[in-house]
Amino acid sequence: MAQIHPLLEGVEAICNEYRWLDDRDGMFDRIYERIRRNWIGFREEGRWPSAANWVLRVAPDFTFEADKHFEKQLQKQIAIGLEYQGWGNDVPTASGLVNSQGRHMNIDLAHRIAAG
């Protein structure tokens, strides 16, 4: 059985309550409120996401592999070549948010613009 993400705890039960009802008013409000309560409880446990999240960075080097990881190699080459024009690669988005799997939720290629 797959482990449920802690922030989604209880959401499936809410969905099951509404599954066969014609009137689903309030379902999304209840789901939102449940996720919000899960988030608050998670924070009260003292667990905070990493300050490294959403930081535009450039991996300065990589290992060229002629037969695999073409997309990742291209992304790194673009970020390295355009670093001074605001490009970066491997931007963390969920590190430390819930569990170790968050370390793998990155944006592979990003560009900083003046507005954000």
C-alpha cells in the first residue's frame, strides 16, 4: 500500500463522502480546510522547509555522458552558459518540506526575471 503524503491525510475520506452525492457544494472548502489543518499541525511539530528552496543556482560542472541523461546535460549547459543572464538549474522547491523525497522535487531549468 502506498504511503499517503502527510499533508493529504484525511482528504480521501472527504472525497469518499462526496463521491456519490449529487450536491458537492462545500467539498473543496472541506478539502482545503483539512490540508490547512494538516499543514498547521506539521509546522507545530517544528518541521520547516529548507531555506534553500526557490533559490536560483547553477551547478558549476557535470559529467558528460554520451549515452544518457541528455536532457539534464543540456539543462546544465544552458544554465552554465547563461548564468550571468539570470539562468539557473536544479532549483529546489520542496527540500525539507515533508520528507526526504522533497529533495527530488526540483525545477530543472529556471530564469529569473525582474518581477519575480
